[in-house]
Amino acid sequence: MLTVEEALTRVLALARLADTEVLPLSRCLGRVPGVDTVTAPIDVPPFANSSMDGFAVVSGDWPAELRVVGEVAAGALTLPEVRSGTAVRIMTGAPLPPGADSVEPIEDAVESDGVVRFPEPIAAGSYVRRAGHDTQLGDEVPLATAPLSPALLGVLTSLGLTTLAVRRRPVVAILSTGDELVAPGEPLRPGQIYDANSPALGAAASEAGAEPLVLPRAPDVPAEIERRIREAVATADLLVVSGGVSVGRHDHVRDTIERLGDLDFWRIAVQPGKPLAFGEIDGRPVVGLPGNPVSALVTFELFLRPMLRAMLGLSGDGRQRVVARAGERIGKDRERRAYLRVRVERTGDGFTARSAGGQQSSQLRSMAEANGLLIVPEGTPAAEAGEPYEVILLGDVA
């Protein structure tokens, strides 16, 4: 069996960088930029303006009584001139009128009968936002290789941009296999269960930045599985198949990958999720995940989430990691590295992790209730109470 690191290295080797598409900025939130920088085509702000409601003045005019000769509102097209001995009433964001070099806030001024007085000398440049004080014409604005934030989209909009090249979301085809599976809403017959893997894996793909394409379920029939796989690799960037990757008589996915393309590996030393088939068909990566829902989600988290992020030009899995002390003993397979479902809480100046519920790979509720995966290395039979372990955070910590 491969280690987690060995398997991840092989998976990432087949991650091909997605091409770019140009989208309106209104559709770019959360998308990954397809360019490293944008050159500012204008100054921001494009003109000197007031940061306060007050009076635009010449800074040397003090002590004096200044005659108010006009008013400038935000968006004004015509501006009265300010000369020594005069002042112009000005609103926040309004252009600084010619001749003025400072603004005195309205709360520091005394105005009566068209004359304004100030209690203190006025320093040059007071309460004035100079042109380009945020971004200057020709500046290279870096676009971090991370999903675009509301603030960064605001910056791009302030530059007058309307579109941006972003990485195309990789299309991930998701195929659940198994005669026992039925769609929610259909009546359950004896021996049947509802297909939880398709929607769960589709959501995991979307969370990782991909475009999920959930396919109709396939029965445990080799010819039908082969047909579905051929169709999927012709249209998707990545095919994820759940179920049928072990050694049972009705497990046909691994054999199909091997027959149609190249099978790289199919077993890893991880709990949950030992049977995992990874290969390539017609230049497209194909992954066969275990059928048990927790195994499918954990192996997706460990291998496919980093792969999809690499296809978007991002590194790692994007998850925060902390060290937490186990609040109780949680058993595991001695030979495999375990990723145990836990609830992580802040305790004092650190973190404590307790089991989120049953740790069997068919117990999906504990995966839903967990906010972390506690990593327990190979060669140990359990996470021991009081010992520190690394935790991959899947959600917020209280």
C-alpha cells in the first residue's frame, strides 16, 4: 500500500492547469484570477478631494475671518476658485476647488452671516485625499493566487475594469455505482439504500472550486460502467467514481480503468479509504473512490481537493491545521494512518479534540458533525487521551 504522501504525489502529477475565461466582475467572487497583476489605467481617486464635510481654504489664512464664496458637493462639475480671505463649503468626496490646499472640518468652524472662523491654524494638506493616494496610474495591482474577495473586486471596479480573466472551473464528473443505490424520493425496496455519495461528492467538488457534473447512477454491470466512463472522460476534466474499487465479484471499476487506460495505484495505507483506484484514460485522470460515504469524502479531501486546487493554480488543500490534544482515547487500525472525525474546541490556550461519533466508514453522521480530521500516524493503535495530534479543520472552532 502507498503512503498518503506517495499517493498524493502521483495524483498531483496528473493535475493539469485549467485554462482561463473572461467573466464580468460581478461573477468573479470566489474565482481564481487567471493573471498575476492588473495595470492601473487611472489614478484612484482620480482627483484631490475632501475627506470631511467642511470648508476648503488656503492654509496660510489664519487668524482671519474668511468669506464663504460657494459650495462644492460630491460629483460637482464646476468649481469656484478659493483665494486668500475666502473659503468654499465642501462635502466629503467633493473635488478640492482650485486655489485651496486644505479642508477645515465643519465641527471645528464657526460660521455666521457668510463668514467662517477657525480656532486653530490650518496645516497644509489637512483632510485632503490626494489624487492617486490609493492607487496610482501605472501601478501593478497584484492579484493573489487565491479566490477573489469582495475587497479585491472593489479595487478592480475602482479602476474602471468590468471584466477579468479567471481560471475555468474544472468539470468533475461524478458517477456512483451499485445495484443497491436509488435516488432520494424513490421507494426503497429490500436491500436498497439512498445514494448519498453523488450529492456529497458534488458538493465537495464545488467547495474545492470545481464544476460538478453528477451523472446517473450505474449498476454493477461491467459493460454499463465502461460506457459511462467512456462518456465521462470525453467531456470532463476529471472523473470520480464511487464504489466498485475493491476486490469483490461485483467490483468492476478498477478493472475497467485498467482495461481502458493506465491504472497507477489502487490501495493506500489510510483509514478510512484503503481501496482507492487512480489512473488515466484518454489523457483524463480517473479516480475510483470507496463506496462507503465517509471513505469517499475523506479520500476526496486528502487527494482530490488538492488536485482540483492545483488545476486552479492553487497550492495545498486550503485547509487550516492546528494541534489539538485528544480528549479521549479513539481506536484505529494500527497499520494505517487514520483521519478520525472529531469535534475541536478551544480550551485555555490550545485545542481539544473529541470523537464526533462512530468511526466506521459507513457512519456519515459523525462526518457531518465533525469540524476536523484528527491525524494519527501509522504504527499506533489509537489516539491516546492527552496526546497532541495535528488536525485538519473542516469548519469553524467554537
